[in-house]
Amino acid sequence: MKAWKHFCTITKHRRLVRKSCFKIGLIKQGLTHDLSKYSPVEFCAGVKYYTGDRSPNDGQRRAEGYSAAWLHHKGRNRHHFEYWIDYSLEKDALSGMAGLKMPRKYVAEMFCDRLAACKVYHKDNYTDAAALKYLERSVSRMLIHPETLKELAYLLKMNADCGEEETYRYIREEYLKGAPVGDVEIHPWSKERIEAFLKNGHKETDNGETNHDQR
Ligand SMILES: [Zn+2]
């Protein structure tokens, strides 16, 4: 039964994120992560467009022209960079809108969210580098503040290189206490490339990647 399966998917995802959030000391965020997925507008769409291997929101977009579930979700959950898109005060901003710089506690929750989503979708093929690779493939279409992107990339790179436990320790003891985040060369894109695409718009092509981060 799809409703039960969808309920289990959400609950499993929330359990994984909760465990990670507790490790970095974000107790309240760990307990409340993605709770809006149980609301009727999100839950019903999740059941109707359930496939098991990708976000149901894509199905709703295709069928209905937009995803009411996603619009509801991203408007309420601060760990999504899309929550932070707003009118820009910069005159040359892309289409008048810009990604605002996210508070670190939500960047940290986004890190936990992305790891959990990759674990659920990749199952036995999951590796510590999975979430970094997904970011590399989708970065060209993200309307996100460069500093926020740099911080997210730094955490995912550390996770790929040093593993989860070391990254949780870093987030808890350094990142969330305001330690400066270093520049990191992340193949195949770099800081300059991030800045270039934010300036020039979304020119790079998407390769039809499965939607992993529940957009
Ligand atoms: Zn979410």
C-alpha cells in the first residue's frame, strides 16, 4: 500500500536526519526535521506520486504543472536553500531574486538531510562521496548564496575525504561555533566557477539527474 510505504520512507528519512542532528547538537532541529511532510498537502501528493526511488514532487510537477507539496514544503523548512530565495537588493542579481546567506545551523541540517537522502536512494551503493557528487552534478542550477554553497561544499568534501564521524565532530566543535571555513578546490568545479555561474545564469546543462534532495 502506497500510503504505508510513503509513511515509512518519510519516517526512515527523519530517523536518519535525527541521528545526525543529535550528533552535532541540533536537538530541536533533529526532532522537528521535515515534520510538514505529514501535513495533508504534502502527504497526499507523496502517496499519489509515490515511486520509491525518487522524489514524488517531480511526478506532481509533470502531471499538474507545479508541485503544491514542494511549495508548501520549501516555504516552511529552513534547511532548504530554496526557503532563503528572496528579492535581491543587488541591481544585477539574476532575475531580481537571489539566495540569501543561510544561518549555519540550517546549513548543518541541510548537510544531514542530503546525507540521509543519498543513503535512502543509493541503499547498498552508498559511499561517503555520494552527497558531494550529487552536489557537483546539480550545482549549476542552484540559486544559492556563494558563501552558503562554499560552506555546504566544504562539509560534503570533508565527509567524502574523512568520513561522517570526523565531519560531525568538526561541525559540532568548530563550524557551529563560527570557525572560518577554508576555500576548497572541489573537482570538477571551483570557486571561480561558482561565481561565474551565479553571474551568468544557468547556462550549464543538467544531465537528467534523479532528484535526490526531495525537491
Ligand atoms: Zn526537507
